[in-house]
Amino acid sequence: MQINPYKNNFNNMNKNINNPFPKFGALKKDSFECITEKNKMQEILSSMLDTARTLSGNSDFEYPEKYKKIILNRDFKHGNWDFLTGENFIKPAMKIFSKRLGIKNIIPIAYSHKSEIWACLNSDSKDNEQVLIVNPYLGKDKYILGKYDNIDNWFHIENKDHQYYVDLSKDVSFALRHQPEKCEIILDEEGYTPIDELLYYLNSTGKHGEVEKEDLEKITTMFEKKRHEIKDGKIRAYYGHSFEDKIEKTPVEPPEILYHGTSHEAAEKIMKEGITPQQRQYVHLSKDIKTATSVGLRKDHHPVLLQVDAKKAYQDGLKFYVGNEDIWLADTIPPQYIIKLDDKNN
């Protein structure tokens, strides 16, 4: 994604005011002393509200109670976001929104100087509570990078709890497995991309707040099922790729037996035609029954478990590859190497 070519415009518009946001940057409380005086905050909030109403053309606009509390309590910084604390910070931003996008219904409340994106209230939403993550320089069709029902939901991205990393892992997988071109990252023949390139994409969306290298390292280790690998400053998905250019893997000798969990409907077809990659680049096999059952449950409440004679298939010339410690990959598995576990047990 292109670096914001207009980022200096805001500074030029603000060059004559006492601006504690270098490059819309981190709030320096000691350089704007009036906002540290609690008795000034109600006055400042009222001034901001008047400005927002005037520039939006919405005389009924009101800040949500959560935002009022943040300002009145002088809780100006949250993660990498700096809350705007004066009409002089609202006016230039809203002028940019109006000039670049032709819109007046979004009211800026915070800025991430590191990602160069805004958090705004949607004055057309119920109780003005919806938070939009905005980059006005991307144009009318692309300026909204994220939407949250309210400020509390938006703050979730900064808390970085377990669900945060679940969501981040899904988007990393999307970028590395399925549509790297759409995410403007380039994979090498082994599926790796530089960590810095992936971070640039993730941070340009605004969806996960400020993603750092440590966050990517965490998603490679915190989940029982390993989906990503970091090596020499690069990251890749272990398996699951669906794009056209095939990721090169090194063939290795597999365990004697592997497993595959699937639905009843798919199992009937597999017993006739074998296991094929479908939309993926490789067939996915599990090293044990527990993993195969977990995979199968995504497709059927009572999955069918198939056993693959990987040793025989390997001896016959089929190639196998390591996915991660639980998953093995193959180009295809013909039906003669497959039996249903129930059939074997019976």
C-alpha cells in the first residue's frame, strides 16, 4: 500500500498553532499545559463539541458518554492512539475529510501517529457511537479501514487478549495462504515474506491497532495447532495455500500411518477417487486420530476417520511433506492406500 503522500498537509495547516502532535504525533502533555488542568476540560470539551457540530452541519450531534469520560478524566492516550483535546485538532482533520472525501459526518476523536490513521465517530450512527478507522488519503471508496460498534469494542484491539490474537492469526493466514497479491506482499518460492512487509500491510488496515513483530512471534507459538513459522526475519504459513503458484516443499519420509478426518458425503467420494487438494495446494493429513477428529468436526458433527498407509504410498513413489508437527502434506492420495477406520475395526 502506498505511503500516505499527503501526510505533511496537516502539519502545514497547523504550523501556526501550538501543536503537541508532531506529524500528528504522540501527545506531549507538558507542551500543552491547559489540558492537564481538570477544571479546563469541560470548557475544552464544550469547545470541541461546538466545532464538531458546526463543521458537520449536525446541530444535534453529541459525544458518547464514554468519550466524554475519557476527555474529562484526561485519559488522553490509549495504546498507540492519542485522543484529540481541542478544537484546533478537530478543524484541520475535518477539513481534510471534507476536501478529500466530500463528507462531513465523521468526527475525529483520536489519531495514531505511527500508522497515520484516524479514529472517528460516525455522526449518522445510533447515538453517534460507531467508531470508524479512517485514512482519508485512500479515496472515497477505500477510506474506511475498520468499523466498531462503540468505543469499548474499538479498545479491544489495544487489549491484545486471546481473541485479539485469534483474529490476527486469521488475517495473517488470509494474507499468506490465499491472497498475498491483494495484501500487496510477495512470497518467495518457499512461501516466506519479510516480516516488515506483512507488518506494513497489517498496520495499514487499522483493523488490529499497532501490530508489532512480537505479536507475530506470539501467534506462531501460542496456539496448539501451529499455522505459521518465522525464520531469518521472514514469516510463512505452514500449509493451506490456495493461490495458483505452488509453494515448493522438500519431500521427506512420512510416518507409517496418517489420518484424514472428513464428512460422510466426502468420504464416499474419497473411497472411489482418493484424497485430492481441492482448492488447496496440497492434501492435508493428520499424524494422529485426535488431530484428524478435530479437523473432521469442522465438516461433520460425526466425522468419518480415514487411515492412510503412508509407508506403502511413499514406497510406491508418492511424495510427502511436513506441514507442522501435527499436519503432513501430500500431492494426492489414491484410494488404494485408504481405509475407513470403522471398516478396519469391523
